[in-house]
Amino acid sequence: MTQVLEAELRATRAGPHRPEPREGDPGRDAALSTIAMEDPVIAETLQDVFACDGFRVYTNPDVIGCEVAGALKNVMAIAAGMAEGLGTGDNTRAAVITRGLAELTRLGCAMGATR
């Protein structure tokens, strides 16, 4: 997306943004988001605007890396869920996640992300 709209878009948001209510508890689980933007002053201003109790906002200058990771984390979650559904143990699921992170990093770097 950044490559397509480079002239207009210089920021992105990634992460599990929505806190979910806990069963039996009217409160909410914590959630977080990352604002990726090359301009640290604007990124920190946005961080201050959106952060609140139970919602942590991080900043990162790597827009492409956050876009790639934000999309591919969902693929990793599906793969880990499939491994669990097959009845594999913790080690197998950990291996799926570990290898997924390594491949996500390689792909992101190949697409222009910083490591």
C-alpha cells in the first residue's frame, strides 16, 4: 500500500486494536497498536492522542515493515491454529510461530522494511 500511495500516505497503523470484553468481567482486556511513520514528532503526537487506559500505542519509523508484519501475523495465527487443531504439542506450535517470524522478517526486508 505504501508503494502505491507513497506521495500521499506516510503512516500506517498495525496491531490488535480492539480490546475485547472478558467473560464475567465488565472491563476490557488490554489492546495495542503501532503507528508507523517516518516523522517521529507527528507519530508521538498521534501516540498521545490515541493512548488511554487499556490501549497502548507504540511508534515505529518502519512503515513497510509494519504493513507487512500487520498482514502476515494473521497468516501465522491461522497456521498456529491449524497446528493446534491437528492436536500437535506446544513445541510444534512454537516451531510454526518461530519459523513464521523468521520468514516474515525475510519477506519484509526483501520488500524494503528495516530490520
